[in-house]
Amino acid sequence: MSWQVRQDYANLAATPALMKLVAKNRETCVLFSDTVLRVDSAGKLQTCLLIVTDRRVYTAETETCKLRRKFSLQAIVGVQLARNSKDFFALIVPQEEKDCIFATARRAAAVNAISEACAALPSGPVAVEHCDAISCRLSISSNCEVTFGISSQAHPTAQLAVHPRAGA
């Protein structure tokens, strides 16, 4: 199967397990891949692989390349960018059990890949919003706000705070 890779920071071509994952799902074009931080349901940061194709978003474990989650780009209704942190962004996915919050130094490349791929779908472009606090669902039962304080430290973990959202 022939497929195209654009911004491959995770080096898919050199990782047989990742190539198998992409081929198994009949993907034809990988738009973005990278090792990123993901905010889990407890509000903690975990390392994972983020893979964006022209049809889906995947997350996988970094060590084993085991698939953790996949969903269609059509399920994304919005992207929120943290205003006070250049690394954090959220994918708002109401059809799924929870939204996704990621941190990466390549945020612009990841969001551009997602935005361009969504714009090419029949459902059309996705809204991209800059926010002081990201409003999302980190688990099935909880709505929360993730805030990012302005800090002199460059490491994003020092800026992350998860708060239950009023009325949740």
C-alpha cells in the first residue's frame, strides 16, 4: 500500500508498528505525527504519540505503539488554543466520551494539519478559538476548565491547573 507522509516528527517510516497501525486502518496520507504530552482524566500529563491523517486522529503509547484512541476528524467540532501557553491545545469531540488536550512545541503544525484536513471534509472547516481557559471533558462524567498561569518557567507542567466547571 502506498501512502504519503508530510510532517513526520515521530518517524513513522522507521517504526514498523506505527506503519502497521496506519496501513491497518487504510490511511493514505499522514499529515502530522509527533510525540506529545496528553492531559489524562486525572489532569496529569502523559507522553503519547499523536498521529493525524486525512481522515482520523490517533493516539498511541510511545513505548509499545499500542493504539490508545482513534476518532474521525468529522467528530471534531472545535479546537481551543491556550492563550497563556504556546504549547497546549484541545480537540473538542462531543461524539466521544471525552475531549483531548495536548501539549507540544509543534502546536501550530499539529493544529494546521487538523484544520486543513477538516476543511477538506464535507462537514467543512472546524472553529479554532484562542482561550484563557480550555473548557472540556476529561472524563465521561466531568466537565472542567484547564487554566494556564503566566509563569517565568518554560516547562508547561508548571502552568497546568484543572478545575471542575461550575454546573458540571
